[in-house]
Amino acid sequence: MELVSECSSTNGKKMSKKLLKTMEVTQLKALIGKVFKIDVLKQKLAYTQPEDDKEWPIADDARTIDFYGMEDGGKIFVRELN
């Protein structure tokens, strides 16, 4: 899975990371907070599958990433709320 930050503070930084499908979105946001130094409360996440450019919002923090159908080769976009 590739994490892509689209926040001005990180200049489009990217990172590949192996994520467990049982990981909750809250845990993912904590990881992103550590990696990109973006406050968890200011994160807005979206996901694209490897073969599709359509973005799917990741809105429910209590769900696992498996709920969103995330698979290897996909991208998680990180944006910062104002």
C-alpha cells in the first residue's frame, strides 16, 4: 500500500507500507500522524484501487481497512482539513 500525502507541510511525500487488513482506520491515522507529522484530527483520507482511479473516502474511523476493500498496490491519499 502506498501512502501519499497531499498536504502542503509534507510536499507530496510518499511512503510504501505493508498494512494488516485488520488494522482500524484510527490505527492507520495514528501511523500517518507519526510518518507525516499530521495531526490525526486534521486528516482526511481517501483510497484508490490499483486498477481504478476513482477515489473512495475513508470516513469511518471504527472500521478496519479491509472494510474499504483495500489491497496491495492501492494508494491512500492523505489530505489536511482546514
